[in-house]
Amino acid sequence: MAELELTGNVRRPHSTVSRSVRRVLGVLAALLVGIIFFLPFYWMVSTSLKTPDQTFQSPPAWIPSPFAFSNYPEAVNYIPFGTYVLNTLKVAIPSVFGTLLSCSLVGYGFARINAPGRNVLFYICLATMMVPWAVTMVPLFVMFKALHWTGTYLPLIVPHFFGNAFYIFLFRQFFLTIPMELSDAATIDGSSQLGILWRIILPLSKPIVVTVGLFEFNRVWSDYLAPLIFLQRREQFTLAIGLTYFLDRDRPMWNLAMAGATLAVLPVLILFLVAQRSFIEGITMTGLKG
């Protein structure tokens, strides 16, 4: 008996030390990964505060000296920055609304409505995620050109009202975590499926609504290829295209380009900081049920 107690007393400190070592190693690994992901952002901000000579300095300077804060007003004045921001918002806001509307409806159907072939249709929907946008790019351009939509914002907005497989998946998985008894009680009270979705399900689904909204806003805000293909006039261009004018020279103005890019990142960063609690909750709760 004494031998067993001695053995147990010896093993407990060893186990505690092992857990502590694993925890410290995990924190160090997370810190290293965080630094790696933070470096590009730091380099962008650092370059935005450099003079042209410092930008091309070799070896590169990690800390500008002196700080060229004038790069920011110069970048805003060099291109019609405000116009490009408004153009981007003209595309982003209706795109986010269309995505939330269409994907929540389809996700609700897959999650809460029992219908023959529901799972088969869901798997077919997921299979469309395997088709890269580059494959459909040319057919979409031909179709929108036939509709005389090229040169307008319609090709950038209308497709978002027809759903997105990834966001439909996120909505479905989150809706599955909501007790079915709530829907049954509303059905007994005479509520329609749309009424259940609007009055019960969506008010309980703020985290996933915020998550999908942030994902889609960030995607549209930083999209470069689609506006480049479908827009034709410079006054229509979005911010992602407008920033390329800093590089359209024999000697690219990287400091002004990075200043413009830093300003372009700020709205998405602020949105995430404001809604990060709902965003994290939406990510962690999605997929709890299959």
C-alpha cells in the first residue's frame, strides 16, 4: 500500500510538469505562427511610412527613419480614392444583403424542412464548391455580355442573390444547432416557414449572420479579378483596381501603394474588431451537428 502511494506521488508531479511543458510549447507555437502571419501586415504598414529611397533600400529597413506620414494624404490625392471607396460600397453592400438573404433561405430549407431528396440536393450543392471560379469566368462573361450587363455593377451584384455553397453550408450547420421544438411550437401556432425563419431562427442566429456578412464583405471589398473583367470605365473602378495605378509606372510608387492598401484594410479590420465576439461564436458553433 505504501509503495502504491509512493508511486502515485511520484507520477503526479511528472504528469503536471508534462502538461505544463505541453502548454508552454503550444503557446510558443501559436506565438510563432501569429508572428509569421503578422509580418506581411507589418511590412505593408512599414513601407507605407517610408520615403521612395527607403522603399528600395538594400538591405531593407524594418523601421522607417524618418516616418513619412505625408504618404497617406498623397496617396488619397493621387487617385480618386473616395470615388473608388464609394464604388466598392455600391457593390459590397447589396452583395452582402443578397448573400445573407439567399443563403439563409436555402440553408434553412436544408436544415429544417424534411423533403424527399433533401440530402442529395445538399451534397450536389456542396459539390459546386469544387468548381473554381476561373472555370466559369468565360461563360459568365459571355452570358453577361449577351445581357448587356458588362460595364455595369450588375454582374458583380446579381449572382450573390442566387446563393453560395460555402455560406449555405455554414447556415445549415448553425440552424441544426437550434432546437427543433421551437419550430414545432411555431407551426402549431399557425406560423409559416418564412415566419419561423424571420421571427425565430434568424434572431437566434446572429453569430452566423455576422460571420457570413464579414466573410462576404471582405471578399467583395478585396476582389480584384471580377471588377477588372466586368467594369470598363475608370470612374466605375473599385478600390482594389484603383490601387494598381500606383504601380503603373517605370518606377512603381510602392510607398504610396502600401499607404493606400493600409487605408483599404482599415474598414475590414474595424468591422472585425467590432463584431469579433459574434464572429468567433459563429465559427465555433458551426458544424456541431452533421
